[in-house]
Amino acid sequence: AQSSVPEDRVRILNRMMHPDDQDADLDAMPDESDLPAVKKLNRELRARFAAGVLRRAIDQQGYLEARLGSGSKRVVELMDALAAGELQELHLDFRGCRNFTNSIASSLLMHKMPSGLRELVVGVDAH
């Protein structure tokens, strides 16, 4: 958790570590032993955001390849964030994504997936 105001960061961390405790002291310094849980939550949030912007990144990468002759590292970075997130379910929708090709599909599926992944749903257009 990051914040431009240090007091807000402390309150955010305390609420993340004690989401159901309405009596928790949100101004207390967080217990260092709880920080691994916060790091895990941060990885999960990054993974969820990555899943949400992956389609747009693929469209932009196709644009960059056409304009500049080279791809973007953004898709790989997003896939790395997905893999680190420990998600159990992942739904990706590439229907209507003009730059989603068989090559990209293969690359995505060959990339490391979240270790606890039980369900992967990928929506694509039929050709």
C-alpha cells in the first residue's frame, strides 16, 4: 500500500490487515508480522488489474509493432503480474481484440500461470 500522506498509508495497511474489526486502531503502527499478508494482497490486486488491462496492452502492442517495428514489454510484465497473483480463477476476454492472434494466444498459454490456478476461461472470436 502506498500513499502520498504517511498517516493514510498506516490507516490503509491497518484496514487491510483487519478488514472485519470495526474497533481496530487504524492509527497504530502495523504489526510487522502481518506484512506478508499485505504483500500477498498487493500481488493479488496487481494480478487483477493486469487481467483487466491485458487486452488493451495487446492491442497497443500490435500498434507498436506496426509503427515502430518492435513490440512492447508491457504484455510480458502483465503476464508476470498475473503469475505472481496466486489467482484461482482467471477470465480473459479477447473477443473483438484486433491484434489477438494465434501466436499471441500460444505465447500467453506458454507463459507461467498462477500456481494455484484452477480455472482459466479465455474468450476469443471464432475464425
